[in-house]
Amino acid sequence: RFEPDRFTVSISENFPALETVIEGTVFTEALLNAEGEDVTFDFSTNTTQLFLIDYSTGNIILLAAMLDYDEGQQQYSLGIQATVGTEIADAILDVLITDYNDNPPEFSQQFYNGSVTENKG
């Protein structure tokens, strides 16, 4: 079994495709009684086609840069399944999407004037 059995990682909405979201060693180290054993990984639940799990390492990879914090999903929960011999362990990985300022500011004029009165609160 995993201890803990829930993991969280945050990535920006501009996270590049084909990059590792989380290293599988995080899962391997959380497996109890698996030292020296061969471990294989798979998704038990993955409602999106955005992520891939490496069968032998457990690395989670973002397949496509289609994340949108403002108009898309802000969290993905992936079921992770590890097999050690005949034992199966399950965990959840929550992938939180953070906002990236992808909308530059717009101003109605090029310059603005202002004043501040001294010693006024």
C-alpha cells in the first residue's frame, strides 16, 4: 500500500507538453514493503487524455499543452495503481493547475497623470 495514498502537484497552465509532471520515485518511495521489488505503474482512473504514466518508472507526463486555468479545468485527479508482485496498491494524484498571466494589460491611453497630496492620509 501507499503511505501516504494521496499526492498533490501544482503546474502552471503554460506547462510544456511532453515534460514530466511528477517523478515516479515519489510513488516508489511511498510504497510500503516494496524495497528491492519490481514495481509497475498504471492509471486506475484517468478521465482525460492529457496525461501518460510510464509503466516502469511511474513518471507522469503531460501529453499536450492544452491547459487553461481561466476557461478549463483547474484540477485533475488521477488514480495511480502500482503492482508489486501479486500485490496492488492504489493512490490518487491531484494535479492542480495554476494561473499564468497570459493576457497582457490593455490601456486606453499611452500616458496617465496623477498627483498625491503631501501629509494627507
